Amino acid sequence: MTEESYPIAHPSYLVDTGKRKGIKAWLTTCDHKRIALLYLWSIMVFFIIGAILGETMRTELFRPGQQFYGPQTYNAIFTLHGLIMIFLIVIPGLTVVFGNFVMPIMIGANDVAFPRLNLFSWYLYILGAAVVVVSQFAGSGPPDTGWTFYAPYSTQTHTNVIAAVSGAFILGFSSILTGINFIVTIHRLRTPKMTFFKMPLLPWAVYATAWIQVLATPIIGITLLMIIGERVFRIGFFDPALGGDPILYQHLFWIYSHPAVYIMILPAMGVITEIIPTFSQRRIFGYKAIAFSSLAIAGVGYFVWGHHMFTSGMSKEAIWVFSLLTFLVAVPSAIKVFNWVTTMYKGSIDLKPPMLYAMAFIFLFTIGGLTGLVQGALATDIQVHDTSFIVAHFHYIIFGGVGFAFLGGLHYWYPKMFGRLYNIRTANIAWGFLFTGFNLLYFPQFVIGLEGMPRRYFDYLPQFTLSQQISTVGGYLLGIGLIIMIVNLFRKSGEKAPDNPWGGKTLEWQLPSPPPEENFSTPPNVSDFPYDYD
Amino acid sequence: MYTGASNFVEGVDWVFKLIFGIGFFFLFLITGMMIYFAIRYNRKRHPKAEQIKDNIALEIAWITIPTIIVILMFYYGYAAFQPMIWVPRDSMQVKVTGRMWQWSFEYPGGRQANELVLPINQPVKLNLHSVDVIHGFSIPDFRVKEDVVPGKDNYMWFKPQRLGDYEIFCTAYCGVRHSYMGSKVRVVTQKDFTHWLAALPLASAEPEGLTILKKNACIGCHSMDGSKLVSVSFKGLFGKTETVITNGKQRKVMVDDTYIIASVYEPDKDIVFGYQKGIMKSYKGLIKEDEMKKIIDYLKTLK
């Protein structure tokens, strides 16, 4: 389909065509593309706050002892940093931005199945975020439990835990509703000729993610309510002083929060799977293997939560079962990595910013995955559990993986979203800062973690100083990279983007940049294979 | 780091080397291929991509080989962990108590210490107890760690094999002084150990008031030697005149029975000038009135 088939009568989705104009039109929109941007802006704002909190922690940790704030403030800050980054950014993250913007277009749909529910999910997200913000200022001081809300600390501490927990509870509903919406969209709204196995792999990943969102999130919801029940009504669920069991909390928490890691990473893998064929101009290698591995991760991922609890004193039989299952869930991720790298073989590789982010993703995610094996093995997990090794590992997965995939996706679909190009050179410089800063920041944490440096420590022994200082310098480089990247993307000077700047094959590249409000006025042509570069 | 300080070090470190070895191999392989392809098949050098169809044999290979490798890793991780569960019968038993934010160690015969002194080559079983929230008992040099969970009888065992001092960390986040909840293991000869143990005070010789203060984790924030932790020190507190903030107004009070009871039951009512509100919870119902009297009697002795 060429540009001529879209006459001027179809203005871009960015132009207000209805009765409402400006901000009112945006806040009442049911267009999946606009809702994606609503999420993008909100996530961007929270990400900047979360990153600043992280930078203050790195500054505080530059030297042993107190630099400029005390331990209670430090504890509140790492709690808020975790709450924001996990619940407001990476759990919704790629699903709500790219799942909303490109997934319906990729399957040839004009919108998601329930557009109003989609907008309502965004409002729930904002409400949940607002309650988390309120928890910081109202009541008896900002929560200091860590994002994990481990009982019985969370049921005893004097700080404002109830508000923070309620915020997370509301955010859970936003996630469930988005999941339901996307499952129905993918089942019911695919354009007639697009069968499941003609679908691109991002929709596959979004589909697997959506099932986890729907099936796992209710568990965290009820668990958080149990904390409130214990705090308010003194019902003894978790606190042994009331007859409860603190280990029960950990089971319930991780039954959700481990699958939640796959809620974060699966759509990230989906984005990488779109970027690599485009910039290699090659059909994806192992289409079915990648599609099924997403489902395998979503399935097996439910049964590995116990690996967060190897030192908790749970049954020694359960321990080895969880260890074995944890190792098995590593295999589908490895399959994806091998398929991505093989897709580059004999391709025609263009190292544009999205491809650089995708390659950085593969490197960082591989480090995150391989260090995960150290934690899956019982003997070695005992040594690294609750140390900064874990902090480094999950930042490699969540920031190096999910974060870099998000930035890669943003640089990939940016011309489609806004109809403009960004400065490629500046984007490459920002990428360089981010990649270098990231590794300087988190790699030393592996080293001191092996030496026993515990996590969530306000202060540390002098032998860890050098590594902590390298980390802090890395943190600042990362911050500089983020500033350059944000300025580069959002200054209003880029030239107009062509419809298909990177030579992509999926349906979104057949639409004008930016797309019209109604994506497809006639059903699009569907090729037999979504990555057909022949 | 690889010191052989306990009987577990060798086995655990072997698994570390195995997993890191295989990990680095795959990391270099994947990264190396990726960079090689990016250069060799760069668009400038290789403008037309070759379309390569899926290869079932290759897919099966890279499903099977990683599966075998991870099952091996699982096995060795499990095998090196097994001995940590089975405690030898001749182990010396030490009761470890974690409270916000201090460790204490009770030896057979009821003697108590704040550091863990152990005779070399004697297997020891640590019975882990918490009086408040979850703590984590970690001795990195010995490769051991176990959570200390209230209401649950967790344990660990090991055999110290080298003389010296080793760090103990609390690894499970437990509140404001979490990062200061450390102690030391001192591994000494059997002879030195016997001397040291004999010189320790008996736990039962402790004043009742102090026991109550320890049980409720008061001394995690209120020191007994005059140093400033989270809040005012107990040393010399009774009978002192303090400046407090009540409902936003500054006033002076004399620390007496009434004031102490009020600040335990309603800690946020009068805040000593210079300290933060909202950190201490109310102990109403948790510390009984007769216990309060014993605490006050004890505080009077802390001059």
C-alpha cells in the first residue's frame, strides 16, 4: 500500500478531529495510539523521578558513612525507587506503550477490543500512581519496607504502608484489565487473513504477557489486602506474634512477583524480535521457536517463585524442585538469544540506534541471564542471596533488558509515532553513554556481592568503597546519557519521517507516519510470512 | 576471597567456577558472533541480505544442549548444597538471637556474648531465632546464610577451619539500622575458646529490666553507653531534664516514671528536641505495666 491510497481526508491521529480540542481531546480519547502516548508521557515523568532517586542513592553511597541524608531517608528512597520503577514503569512499560501503539496495527486492527476499558486502565494507572505519591506525604512518614513489603516488617512498621499497598493494589487492576483487553483483541480483531502463525512476534509476546497479567496479578491483589487486614484489624496472616506465618507472605508475594518479571521481559523480547529482522533485512530465524518460547516462559514461569526463598527455611524438598524448574525456564530465553543472533547471519546490517539498543539488549540480557544461573543453583545462591549481586542481576535484566528494549523500541517506532526523525548521531552518543554508564554502574555490584556486600545497606565496610565509587561514576554517566537521549527525542526540530524509514515489513510500516486516526480504511494485505524480505 | 575458612568453601566455590566458566564461554560466543556479524555483514560491505530458512536440526541442537548444561548445573548446585542440611551429631549448639538491630549468641551453659567466638575444627550448629522481624544471618567467608524468621526454627551449621576474624552481616532488610546489624566470628584455638567462655557472664545473671529491653528491641535505637543511635541513649537518662516538642511547642520535662511510661505508650506525643517523629511504634499492650516498672528500675542503674 502506498501513500497515495491515503488522501488528505484522513488526517493523522495527532490532529484533533472531534468536538473536543487539545488536552480535553487527549484525556477523553479512546484511540489506542493516543492512549499509548498518554502512557508514554506518564511513564517518562515517573522514570525521571525514579532515576533521580536512584542517583541520590548512588551519591549517598559514594563514601562509607552518612553523606547528606540519614538511614531512614535512604530506606524510604530505595522503597520509592523500587515502587516507581517496578509498579509504574517496567510492569506496565512496554505492554502499554508498544502493545497499545503497534500491536493492533500489526494485526491489522483499527483499535483494541475495548477502547473505553483501555482508557479506563490508564485512569486506574494514574489513580494508583497518585495513591503511591500520597503515601509519601500523608500519614506517618513515607513507607520504608522496600518494594517487596516483606511481613512482618510491613505489618509492624510505623510508616505509611497502607497507602503504598493500596496504590499497588489499584495498579494491579489496571494491569489485569489491559491483559484482558489484549487477549480479546488478539483473538477477535486480527484482520481476516491473519492467522496466529502469520502474526508478527511482538503480538505473540504481548499475548503471552497478557495471560500472565490476567492470571497472576489477582494473587498480589489479595496478598496486599491481607497486609492491610493485618495492620488494621490485627488478623494474624503473617505476623507470628498474631499466629501468622511470615513465609506464607513470601510465597504469595513471589507467586505473582516472579511471573511479573516475565510480564516485564516478554514484551521486551518481542520488541527486540521486531528490530533485529528490520535492521538485518532478513527473515527472522526460528519464527515458531520464538513464538512457542514466549508461551513456554509464560507457562513455566509460574512455577519457579520459590527460588527467591532458598534461605527462608522452607522445606528442603521444595528447594530442589524450585531450583530445577528455575534452570528449565532459562532454556526458552536461551533459544530466543540464539535465534536473534542467527538472524543477523548473512543479513545486511544497518547499525542505526534501534539496532544498537537491540545488540546492547542481547549483551546485557545474556549477562543478566547467566548470572541468574548462579542464583538458580542452590549452593551458590546461598552465597549471593540478598547481596548486591542480586541487585546487579536484576538491574541487568530489568534495566539492561527491559529498559534498553524500551529505548530501542522508542527509537524504532518514534518516526511512526510522531512523524518526525531524530538526530541519529546524537542518539548514538546517548546510547554510548547509557551503555558505558550502565556497565560501570552495575558490574562492580556483582563483584562486591560475591564478597558478601548485603543489599539495601545505607552504610558499608571500607573494603567495598572503590567498587561503590565506580558504580556512582557509572550512575552519573548513565544520567548524562538519559538527558542527551530525552533532549534529542523531544526537541521539535526533526525532519519529516518517511512512512517506512527503516525498511520494515510489518503492517505499521505500510501506514503513513504518523498513522491516521482510523488505521485501516480497507483491510490490509497480509503476506504469508510477517518477515518476508524476499 | 577463596580462603577455605569453612568446610563449605571448596564445594561452593567449585560450583561458582563451573557456572561462571560456562557463562563466560556463552557470553563471549554470543557477543563475539554478534559483533562479527555486525562488521562482516554490515550494509556497506553486504548490501543484499541472504534469506536463510529455518533449520530444525539447529533448533533442536540449541534446545537440547542448553537443557543438558542447565541440568548439570542444577545437579552440582544441589550436590554442594546437600551437606549444608545435614548437621553432624557432635556439633556444638549455639543459640543465635536476632533483634533490631543486634545479634547475641548464647552458648551451652547459658553464657551470652555479642560476638561469635568458635573453636577451630569444631562443627557448630547455630539455632536461629528472631524476636521481632525477619533478619538474615550471613557469614560470607564461610559461604553460609540463612534467614532468621520469627516463630520459625531455622538453623545452619559449618565447621570453621581457619583462625581469624570474619564478618557477620544481616542480609534481610529489617529497618533503620539494618546496615549496622553486624558482628564478627572469631575462630580461636580450643584452649582460647575455653578461657573465653569461662569468662562470659551468665544470661540468667542479667537484670530483668534489661531482658525486657532486649526482648522488645529497645536497645537497637537507644544505646546503653551514651552513644547516639536512632534515638536518645538510656545512659544517665533517668532524672535528666530533656527539651521535648509537644504539639509543636517546645517545653522542658524531667525524665521520671510518668514521662517514661508515656513515651513508651505514646511515643509521638513528646518528641525529644532534635529527633524525628514517626519512627517508634506504641508499645501499649506489648510491654505490660509491671514490666515497665522493671525497666524503670533498670534505667535508674544506668548512670
